Amino acid sequence: MSTTPPQLFLLADHIKLSLLERQRAISLNLSPNTQDGHIARSLDQLRAGIESLESQVHDTADECALLSPTRTHTANYPPPDPSHPSCPVYTPNSPT
């Protein structure tokens, strides 16, 4: 499953609200432990999602680094223009 930044922001907001509810339960002397497992799982999901995005960014950066020399090379050496007078035109089996 692919994770997107908006999904992670939504999950982070959900975790924040859960933590605020937990804090409120503690201040009212209620049992806050009922949601601890859920909060822990959400935090694990958030961590895994962030790691996944970091991996995607790293992979994309690697691909760009591999393509960069190719782009530089093609920019420095464009294909020859056959209409230019100094560019010889070769045909297969030509004596030239």
C-alpha cells in the first residue's frame, strides 16, 4: 500500500486528538488506558508511513542522480543537424 503525505497528516491529526482525549481523561481521573493500544498502533503506522515516504524520496533522488549525467551529456552534445553544410550525410554502402 502506498502512503501519501495527506494520509500521514490525517493520521497525525487523529493521533493528536487521541492524545488530547487521553490527557483529558487523566485530568478527570478517568481510566486513560483504554486507548493506549490504539494510540501505539497509530504511532507505529505513522512511523512506517514516514519511513516509506523517506524511502520513496531516496529512490527518486537516486534515479535523478543516475539520469542527471545523461541529461547533461545530451545537452552538451545535441544530435547533429543534417541540414548544416559541415555535416556530412552518410548513406549505407556509400563509398565515402
